[in-house]
Amino acid sequence: MRCLLKVAIVLAPLLWSFVSQGQSTPASSAPDDTSRTLSIDLFPQRMGGVGSSMPGDGGPLFQASAAARIATPKTSAVVAFDFVQGAGTPIRRALEAGFDRRGTQGNGASRMRLRGEWKPTPSLQLSAGRDTLHDGWGYRSLFRGRHTAPAAFLQTVLDGGGRVRYRHRIEALQGARSIHCWTGADPTGDPQTWVPPSGTLRGALERMVVSHRLEVDFGQRLTAALWGAVVWNTEGGNRLFEPHYLIPLTSLRPTEYAQGSSDNALVGLEGQWRLGPKGTRHRYLYGQLLLDELIVSEILGSTGWWGNKYGLLGGVHWGYPRGAWRIELTGVRPWTYSHYTATSAYINGLTPVAHPLGANFMEGSLHGRMERGPWALHGRLTASRRGDAAMGEVPTGSLPQVGDIDRTFDTYAWLNGRNRDFLLVQLDVARHFKVGGNTTFKGFLRLEHGRTSHGPDLLTENRLVFGLRTTGPFLGADW
């Protein structure tokens, strides 16, 4: 702990940015194609502490990032290293989902991110690297969520500034690190959810996913998007690439069917309806529909067939000059994102790639932000219910890492199994102040109340988080 405090003390004065211009130009002339800008940033994002009503769930809090960026008129690249050391269950869950390596104490983690972009023409952009990704206008996503760890990707975006936009992306996802022989695992827990107590959190490359998204503006208020993806097992490196999936604008589901339906195909529809005066983009209704598998006759007959796998998401975002608020509801049927074999599931390690709760759940959330002068107020309420298996027995379809070959019934009700109810309320108050020059810090105080009930078990925790930060609030995991 003393070492972390010393690091924080050393890094705090090092909030700096170094910019060098490779070719100087007169102030009145525009930079030419040979101009190059290099910036290097090293800064602490937050320093403070956590007090908890649960013994052993508090302690110091520290987060920092180091990044190097280089840019030219047509290209840019960034390499970033993130480190976090914190306390509390929400932070540990966020580390397991979004970071690469855990420290020896289990509450510290690090990750490396990098991204390069090239824009050869005004309407074409190529990107590659290893970074976090997100699809959609919601806080959550049924397609691709930002909560999961960075993944290697190659992306093509076509956007000529008109009504139509297209994105094609290939990702490499890792498998779960082998931990079933770990002697420190909780014997009462589900082995399918065990994560390593330290070291790397994921194993070698296990699956590939290709996805594309076609977005169209219908007038000034309505925007709709079609989304599709296919996940396939790399088979130990023997099937890294499938050329028929790499063709832009191809129809992925029929292509997957032509291969014998051995891969995991997903399709989706998304829409956004802008509210308020024309041109206002900060007030809108939005929704997503994801289809993993669907037979309409089974839906109309209310049979509860296990193969009807789909998800729904809807919300409203309302912005105003001093802040914004958002309400969002999400639900996903059992066995969605899973496949006959776990190696073709839509996961990265043991973390679902779309929604952090996986499947067989319902969730509602309320987010608010308000700023006035140097003060900022953030609030969040998340409530969810997921049907979990008791002691890892009789799978309920909530964990995509469990292959649907392990199902024990042909019909599954939504929220089947033993209910896991989770409630998290957070209120964060911060004040901006300058420390010489243009360096701005935020002193913050956050109150949290978390409650988890799983069958007869009930766990309640109250936390007080405080300190200084240079970025927005990192509220931790809320699932």
C-alpha cells in the first residue's frame, strides 16, 4: 500500500503533455501532408480510498494511464497502458471483465490498448489494433459492449457524409484460462464462472467473429441500422480466417447456413428517433432487437421452446444544457449467445461480449448527470434479475460459456432457475479546481449501496468512495 501511495505522489506532479512538430509551418498556412504531431501523456486518473460496511472490502484507490499518440492529416495511432488498484466487489468484477492481468492481491489489474487509423479518402477509414469496442446508442448493447476486455480487430468504415454508413469488422477473441485445477476455488461455486485469482485472465485465441452494420437516415429524425455477426471456432489455429465471411456487404446468415450451420450467427435491428427541435441529437428514443435463433410458430404458440433465443433493449436519452439523463430496459432470453460448443459462444474469455449479464435476465437502469459551475453530480441506479443455476447444476441458459448441448429440457421459461437479484445505487458529487496553469483536478465523494440476493442468501454493502480524479467518474461494475 505504501508503494502505491508513493507512486501516486510521484505521478501527480507529472501531469504533462509534450508536443513536438516535425515540420514547422507559418501560422497563416495550413499543415501539409508531411506534418506530424506527437504527444505523450502520463497522468493519474484518480487517487483516493474506499470505506465499506463489509470487512476487508475497503482500501486505497488508484488509477493511472500512460498514452503516446501520433497523428498526420490522414493517419493516427495511439498506444495506451491502463492500471487500476482498487477495492470492493464492483471494481473486482470490472477488472475481471475489462482488463488483461490481475495482480497478486486480486484487486489490481492492467491492460494494454492500441489503435491505428488511416483515412485514404474522405469517405473511407481503415482501423486496426487491440481496443475496447461498442455498437449502438445505448449504455448497454445487445451487439457489442464496451465492458469487455480489449480485443484485436480490423475495421473498415464507409461514410461519405450522406444518409448511409457502413462498418465491417473482424475480431479475435480469446478462450478461458484453464483454472479448473485451481485449489483455491470456492467449492460451493459454479466452476463455469471461476476466474484466476492472479495473472492473465484469458487464454489463447479461441474464436473469431466478423460483424457488419448498415446505418441509414430516414429523414432528420429516424435512423435505422441492420447488424449481423458470425462467430466461429479457430480449431487451434487451423481456421483463423474464412474468406466468405470477409466480403463486405455479404449476407452473413445465409453464408453461415451454406457452411452447414456449424458457426454461431446473430442478426439485429436498431433504431433511433430524435426528439425535440430538428437537428437536436441529444434527445432521442432508441431500441435494439437481437435474434440468435427464432421460429415464429413457437413464439405464437407460447411453447417456451429453448431455441427461441433473442434479446430486447429500449431506452430514452434526454440531454439539456447542464446535463442529461437516461432510462434503459433490457431483457435477453435463455441460451442466447451460446452455441452447440462453447468454443463458438459469443464470449471473450468468460466474459459475454454483448451484455455483461449474459442471458436469461432482465435489467433496468437510470442514469443522471448535472453540472453547474465547478460542481458536477452523477447518479446511477441499476436493478437486474437473472435466473441462475443452483450450485452449477441444471443449467438455466444464463451463461453463454455453457454449450446448449448441456441443456436438460426442451422448454425454458424466461428467468428460469434460482433468481439472482441485484440492486446498485450510486451518487457521485465532484468539484473542479485548478492547480496552476491549465491543470484541473476534481475532488469527489461517492456514496454507494449494493444489495444482492440469490435464493435464501442476502448480501448488503454500503461504500464511501473519495479522492481526486482528472477524468470522469469510474463507477465500476453494476451487474
